[in-house]
Amino acid sequence: MSAKRPPRPKNLTSMKMLGKQLGAARRVAGYTQSALGDRVKLDEETIASIEQGRRSLKPDLAALLDDILQTKGMLSVGVANLPEIDQFPMWAELYMQHEREAIALSWYDNAVLPGLLQTEAYVGAVLRNRVPAYDEDEIETRTAARLERQEILHRKTPPTLSFIVWEPVLHMVIGGAEVRLEQLRHLRAVAELPCVSLQFLPLNSPYSAGLNGPFTLLETPDHQHLAYTESQRGSQWVSDADEVSILARKYAMLRTQALTTQDSMGLLDRLLGEQ
């Protein structure tokens, strides 16, 4: 992956200002970051990230903090009036927050590689294939956000990550031959990370539990199980326990239908050897 990254979304100034207001209110109320985190069931690092403007403050948390810190709705008003320069819808912001904090994540994809595994060039190529097209500023913003999400792979205590990808995705030349080659090399490197399990569902498999499309399963630090699905008509959060259970069973079946992790690395080696 190229070391140079596009600039991050440009609403950070407002986020930092709101974070400073939260920090000031916390200190006036006599809370440490750790103590306030305990009150709202978040860790100290999350509170610090919000105060530093590195993580967005969500409306439900803002309302809870207004109540605890007796700030008379100040934080909620601040959240409601943040400029939406990054233009990510609330469900996407919510997903990214859960993804950052997840202790386990399982991801199946049959159209493109999972976002957490994409190189910068591959991200740009995928975004440029969108219809209707994004403008270059939007591509820049979304590329930066997607690459930033990949930091969870290298956390001091990373989540347990499992990926299953349909083999034809590896053969697509999205962005050109050089982009594909760089992407295959990146996948091979990521597959060596101790927190990652990477499997491919082979093209010649007579079975697939993923015919209905991509989905992701998440386990939160408080052991809540959530899911996220994608389709042509949009993306959807799934929190109903029965629906999450169905997707979890599909994923378990996909793991038995896919190549083992060792055989999947062998497939990557063969593809790289053909270049």
C-alpha cells in the first residue's frame, strides 16, 4: 500500500471544538475520562478520542452526557449542528464506530474485496466504478475514511477478524493489472497477521451459503451481536437476534465450504506466481 494517503475528512475542526466542550464540561463536573467512561459504559480511550476530535460524538451519547454533566443540551445541539462535510449517513457512521470497537468481525463478500483489505489504489478504482459517479473530492474523502478504518488490523489488541471472499473477485482486474498485483501482494501480507483468518470460496465449489450477497457480523465489547448487509438498494443494520443468528449460521456454513486458510494462501501464491 502506498505510504501517501489522501487527507482525512475536513469536518475535524468542528469535531475538535465539540470535543473540547465535552472535556471542559467533564472537568467542571469533576470526572476523569476513566470515570466518565465508566458512567456511559465506554473505555477511557474512547472518551479521549471524542474529546480530541478523532471520533465523532453520536446523538444518543451526547444526550446521555448532557444529562450526566448537566450541560443543558449543549452537546446535543453541537452534534445536531456539525457540518456534514464528509457526507456519511448516520448508519455508516454508526457502522464505523462499531467496527472500530469490535472484538470480533466476520465478513463475507462476493463482489469486491472487503474494505478492510483494500489497498489505496484498489479503493480508488472501486469508487471510480460507481454509477452515478463520485466527484474527485468525494473519492478523496471516502478513500481516506476507508484507509483509516484499516488501523484496527494493527491495534495493540486487535479484534479477531475472519474474511471469506468468493474466488472470482481475485481475478477481476479492477483498476488495471498493476493495481491487481499490488492488491494480491497486500492480501498475502495481511493473511500472515495473527488476528486475521482469510479464506476464499472456490469458483468450482458446488455449494455457497452466501448467494444472497455480502454481509458482516460484529461482536461489540459488551458482547452484543450485530450484522450488516449490502445490496443494490442500499445497506442495512441487522440487530434482531433471530436475523443475526441466521446470518451467523450462514457464515459458519461458508467457512466449511471455503478453502482452508493455508489453501487460501496457496491460491494467492499461485496467482502471484502467474504474474
